[in-house]
Amino acid sequence: MIHITLSDGSLLEYDQPLSVYELAASISAGLAKAAVAGRVDGVLVDCEFMLKADARVSIVTPREPDGLEILRRSCVLMLAMAVKQLYPKAQLLNGSVLGDGFFHEFAFERPLNLVDLAGIEARMKTLAATNHSIRRREPSIPIGELMPYVLGDFECLSVGPHVPATRVLQAFALDHISGTASQRIYGSCWSSQEELENWRAPPHVMIVSMDDRQSDYAQSVTEALRRHGVRARADLRNEKIHHKIREHSQLVPYLVVVGEKEKEGGFVSLRSQNGEDFGTMAIEAVCAWLRPVEPAVV
């Protein structure tokens, strides 16, 4: 007998091994449909992971941060497949979750442009609609953190877990391509179309990072501002900082700049759209300063 303890403390018994997905299905059809992974004794695993012994298990859905990250990680895989279908000679370099989205870097025979980007996004939407399964293949020899994942007839090494099938990857968009010799394609992914459209709405504050080293810190600043009711977005692209500032200062009321100095000191630099420099400020001070004013109750 296998005893499974759920996150709410309830205990379920099964007379034979079952997968995380089968566990979710035994609880409810809705939970099985929403499942993107499992957490077994604190470790994230794919839905196909087999439960063979007593364990504490929770079903991961896109409504929690880990589930949303898994959606974005799987978008990286689907982006790579779409590019290889459209550009068979493209070389896959590196890809990862990044802030509110994801990116993948490629080496193409010729630089791609925004028209090409639209075609790649359309191919990704076709792949999502046809509901390809995503399965982990056990390697013949251990290869560390990376594992072979198979999406349809496409296979590449990736950090898992991944969603069980592409049908859950519906609310995504590609929004930028940069570079020449090698090019990065950036996109965003959310758990619903409503969330994606909300993310696309013009922000009140744009957080811009100097380079890749500040990505995590810049995203944490973004999330702190959001918790205080500020419409904030981070530009974590691997672009020159002056280019990002010039681009966003035309559209966004406030810019928060994050470099190594700001990251190490735990603060940010704030400036307005019209060029007014407010200097360095603690994150909580920026949150309080930019927090929307609640209307007075009379």
C-alpha cells in the first residue's frame, strides 16, 4: 500500500504505483487538466513521475510561481522546435526563463527581423494547438542537471520539469529579437490570456538592468513594486543600457535603473520620463513613493 499525504494534510492510499498525473486525476478531472508538474517531498518532478513509495505530494498548477516558471521553461523548448522547423540550419545555443518570460539564443544563416519573429510565433501557436506531448527520456549515462526532453519528433537537452503537453501553452507572445552574429528571441508567457494582456498594458515604471548579472535582482524589484500596486515591468534584454533607457523614456513615466552597484547595495536609481534624476533610493522608499494614491472616502 502506498500512502500519499497531500498539501492540506489529507491522506490517500493506493494499492499500486501511480504517476503524479494519475494522482491528480484521482482527486479531480479539473486538477488533472491544470497540472503542469508535481512536488514530491519538496522536489519538483514531471507529471509522468511515478510514485512508488510513501510521499508528501502536491500538484503544481500555473497559478503558483513554480508552475508559471514551468510554463515559461516549456515555451523555451517549443520556441526551439518552431525555429528548427522553420530554419533547419539554425544552431541552438542557450535558452532560459527570464523575468516575466523566456528567451532562446540561436545562430542563423542570416539575421532575422520582426517579420520573421511573427512567423516563428505563428508556428509556436500551431504547435500549441496540435497538443504535442513533452516527455523526458532517461539518458544512457548521467549528464548532470540537463535531461533529454522530447517534444513531438524534436529532442534537446533541458532543465526540467516541463508541462506534460503543449495544450497548456496558450497565453504567450514573442516580443523582441536582438543581436546579429547570434540572435536572442525574447517572449513572455502567462497562465491566461487575460494575464498576458494585462502585462502588455503600458507600465507606469520600467525597470532596466545593465546586463544579465542583474536580472534576478531587477525582477525582484519589479515584483516588489507590483505588490505595492505599481504597474511595473522589467526590461532584462541583453541590450546596451543607453538603448533601453532611450527607448523607454519616450513611453514610460518613470525608469528604475539597476546595475552592479545598485544590486550590491540593495537599492535602485530612479529617474523620470523628462530626465529628472532622483538619485539612489531604497526599494521600499521607491515603492512608497510610486504607490498609487487611494481616493479619499467621504
